[in-house]
Amino acid sequence: MLNATDLRKNTYFVYRGDPFRVLEYQHTHLGRGGGKTRVKIRNIKTGQLLSQNFSGSDRFEEVYLEKRSLQLIKDLGNQFLFLDPDEAENIKIDKKIVGEAEKFLTPGEKTTFLFWEDEPIDIELPLSITMEIAECEPGYKGNSTTNIYKNAVTKNGLELKVPLFVNVGDKVRVDTRTGEYLERA
């Protein structure tokens, strides 16, 4: 069991029978009264966002999540088809679960998913990934020392700003939290 004071960012817990993830956390304590925990949470199943206040005595059941590494096979329109190499079975995962992370998925690459009660509920991306540039303006000699950026598009369709020295076919590291260029790979 988790106390309300144990709820921190990225903590998973059961609230009203559904799994929730803490997005923001703030603990306040005023005067003689008990402390309050204010959290912004997301329902993992429905995607609904809530802002809740809990007292220090509120208790919650922990969500025990299973991590599985799945390999993307192909895009089926409103679903993705993944292969679970450990179970040797194909799993269809709805695009709602993948969400914004869709632009970081590459066929053949492994991605970690969080499962609750044998149902995929969330995706866990690494902090950065390597992607290949598919479109951008050509770089020019001598353009490697300035902080000027140009528009580029990766093979997955992610649009980002890259330094002038990056060319089509180059591999770059991209921050999955912000979608920004980090470095040449």
C-alpha cells in the first residue's frame, strides 16, 4: 500500500479501480493541520487527466507493472503489430496507447511496454534514440561553427531543427522527451 505522501512523479497506483500515473506532485503543509498532497494524474486506460488533493492518511494500492520488450513489425492503420520475442507471439497495440511516441518508433526496433493484468497500458521510451535524416537542405563548408539551425525530417516523419552541417543520410541522436536534436551519432 502507498500513502498519499509516497506519490511522486511517474509513480503508478490504483485509484477508483483504474491504474493512474502521477505527472506532477506537490506536498503542502499549513499550520497545525495535516499535510496535503496535490497531484496531477493520468488514467492509464482512458488517458483522462485529473487534478486531485489527498490527505496524508489516504492510502492506495500499488500498480505492479510488467515490462516487456516488443519489436515493431508494421503499422496497421489504427493499431501497431508487435512481436514479443520471448513468447513468440504477435501483439496488436492500439495507437492511443502509443500516443505521441509513434514518431519515435522504427520497424525492427525494440520498444519497452508496460503491461497491467496482461494488457498493454503504457510505452516507455529511452531518453534518446538514433534516427536517420531523410530530408534537409544541404550543408555548406564552413557552416560547422555557428549556432544556426535548419529544418529536417527523419525517416519516421519527425520534424526537427538540426545544425547546418547535418546532411541527408546522417544519423542523429534525438531527445524523446522534447523531440530535439542532441548530437550527430
